[in-house]
Amino acid sequence: MVKIAPSILSADFAKLGEEVKKLHNGGADIIHIDVMDGHYVPNITIGPMVVRAIRGYTDLPFDVHLMMDNPLDFVDAYIQAGASSITVHAEVLPHLHRALHYIKSVGAKAAVALNPSTPLNVIEYVMEDLDMVLIMTVNPGFGGQKFIPAMMEKIRKLADIRNKSGLSFPIQVDGGIGPDNIKHIVQAGADIIVAGSAVFKSDDVGAAIRAMKKEALQ
Ligand code: DX5
Ligand code: ZN
């Protein structure tokens, strides 16, 4: 069954706690938290103290997506703030294997994100160390962008490589996803869907989440 991980990047930042509670009550499976440092991506968003501030509004897992140049400097702070899973970008880590093991050593699930132009082979020798792979289907930095169609084949390829290797890490797909394309993305192999604008542009986030789950099953 596909899991929906709404991104709070598209939430009303003036009332983030209430927005998280709406996601909890609306049937979200995971809360996707987009952290941006203004260097790695041209936007600045959510620090550890904000994560701590919203932690008490739900017991859902906090999936923290670190779009930053020096993610390892902040892994501990986000975990202490309530993150249960940390996603780092392969593109900024020359020592990816060490980074993933560090994240696990401090008690979080370790995931890697790949930008649209990054080939799958960068994770070839760390696949067994991964708790999740995030396939970016937009260029990181903003919500509300269009899904990049070429990523469909990348999702299929990753699912095929994973299955042939006898591994079972979930494939998370992030960017430009809504009720009109979720079915094909899930059929291509996505297990967890991140959606920001598709969820928050509706005035009923629960209905938006339910609609996406229903479409995914068609
Ligand atoms: C983009 C973020 C995504 C984004 C998704 O850098 O990683 O999680 O918030 O937003 P939508 O669903 O609106 O594309
Ligand atoms: Zn994200």
C-alpha cells in the first residue's frame, strides 16, 4: 500500500503546528520536512528548533530531507529535535558510506536523495546500507514545480535493481506529484509519495490525501 508523506514546505508557516495536526488527522503516513540552507538550494526553510516546535503535534514519523551543503553538521540536532529518518543528498557527500553509517549510529534511519540528473550508480555500493532512496522528480528548492517525466524510467530502473539485488528499501519519490500522475508513479515502483502543493492547495488536506491514495490504487 503506497504511503503518503505530505511536505510541510507548502503548509501555512504561520501556523505550522496546526497544519501538522491536520495532516495527522487527515491520514498522512509520514511528515516530510524539507530543510534548505540557502547554499545547496536557493531557499532557506526549517531549522531544528522549528522541528522541535512541531514534534508534539503528531506521533507520525518525521522524515527530514536535508537539502544542505554540510548535512552531517546538523544530523544530531535534527534527530534531537524529533527526526526519525534523515535523507542526505549523495551529491554533497564524498564519503557517503561513512555518512549513512553515522546517521544510523546516532539512531535515525538513513536515506539518500538523488537529484534528477544524478545517475543511480552513485549508490551502487551503498544500497545495502540504505533505509530508503529518495528519487527527486523536480530540481530541489521549491514546491509547486512540474514532475520531470524522464524520472519515470529512473524509478523503474531503481525498483528493478533493488528487486534483483534481493533488497527491500522503500523508494520515495518527491516533486510535482498529484492525483493526476500518482498512479503511474506508483506503478513504476514508488512506495512512498511526497506531495506538498497537491495536498495543501486543497482546503481539506484529508480529502487530498485520500484522493491520492485512491488514485494510486486504480
Ligand atoms: C523540493 C522538496 C519537495 C517539495 C515537494 O525541493 O524536496 O519535497 O516540497 O513539493 P511539491 O509536491 O509541491 O512538488
Ligand atoms: Zn523533499
